[in-house]
Amino acid sequence: MRSGACVKQIQGCLPFIPKPLPPEPLIIDWGIQELLSKADRALGRLDGITEILPNPDLFVSMYIKQEAVLSSQIEGTQASLVDVLEFESKGTQETKDIKEVVSYIKAINYGLKRLDILPLSLRLIKEIHQILLSGTRGVKKILVNLGLHKTG
């Protein structure tokens, strides 16, 4: 594979191990050039939209909420964006699924604020992960594996 390979480990698992970045030699073929061009146009449109929005922070906030809903659904939660917005605005019953989405939102917001102080690092990822898992199922086991919680 151009970007890496699956390498069998002693434990029997088969994780994907990416090649180091940037790839050597860095080849920008027509396909990659086209993707870069599309991404550049999309960023330009997004930048233009933020200039005319009355409150760009609200736009980003809604995007974060939607991303949190979609990410938590990968883990099997059933909460929708409407459920989360109703919980935040009306104080409706906080279900286990809504709690997980809210943890995602808190973790993303925390990470964005911490990026002003810390570089993207293992320390920052562990801090964000701790917030993400706060109050969720299996949290103690995962935090022990990350070295963020002591057993016993």
C-alpha cells in the first residue's frame, strides 16, 4: 500500500502502520493536485461564509455538535443533534447517549482551547481523551490503559 501496511503483531492483531510523513519522495500527481484544488476552493467558500455570518462562533459551535453526534454514533449511541439541542436549551432528561455526545462536545472544545497553549501532542490527546471518556461506560479500564488512572 502506498500509505502504509498492515503488520501482524505478537498479540495476533493486525494494525495498519502508516508510512512516515511526509512521504519520500513527495509525488503530487494529477489526482492529488485536483483534490488539493477542490480543498482550496472549499476553504475559500468557508472563509467567505464566515465573513458574512453575524456570529461565526455559533456556526463553529453547531459544526462541533454535529461532529460529536456523528462520532458518537460510530460508538453506537442513538442521540441525534435535535436531542442534544433540546437537552441544552430545554434541560430535557440527560440520557446515557446524550451524555456521551456532550462529553464529545466538551472534549473538542477543551482541545481547541488547549491548542493555544500546547502543541498537538500525546499529552494533549490524553487530556482530551480523559474528558471524552468522563462518565462513560468502561472509562476506568480505558484510563488505566492510558496511564491516567491508578488501579486499586
